[in-house]
Amino acid sequence: MGYRTEYYLEIYKYMGEGTPPRIEDIMIDFQSQSEDAKYALEKDGACLREWGWYDHENDMIGLSTKYPEVVFRLSGFGEECADTWADYYLNGKVQHCLATLVMLPFDPDKLQEPK
């Protein structure tokens, strides 16, 4: 079965001039090039289904090279709670950003009686 992740793709920022491309138009092109994108993402970049898209980085590098003025954000939410991340792509380059889980410190002023 493999490891599944929910993917979300969006145009994070447009660095060009004029009217930015629409994510729906980009998705038509992207899904014709990437079989995994077709199964993982809706036409608007939202998650279609959890999917094992193991080669998403190479697919996204190719997409960002094709649209060099678009900063794309591909977000992932894996099966494990700590597997949450966002990758940013611009003209063939990538920045990986892992989510950080923060546990709030104990505060005795917040103690309550059980319900």
C-alpha cells in the first residue's frame, strides 16, 4: 500500500509582471505531465486523495522551471502527525520547510477541575 500524504499545491507568489497565471490553467498542464499529480491533486490544487507521490520534488522542479516567475508552495500532511511540511519552488530551486510541533509549558494558573 505504501505511505500516503495529502498534497496541496498553490501559487504562493507571482514574481512576474502583468496578470499572473491561474492555478487551474497550470494544473491542466501539470497533470498532463505528472501521473501522480493527476491522482493527488484537484484541478484547483487542493487535495484529491491521499497519495504516495514519492517523486513530487522532481515533478515540482520541472513545473517551476516551466513557470520560472511563479513561486509554488506544495504542502504535505503525512500519515504520521509530525509529518507536516511545505516546500517552496522557484525556477528549479526548492526550499524545504518542516513544521515544528510546540508543546506549551505547564502553567499552574490554567489548572481546572475535571468535568
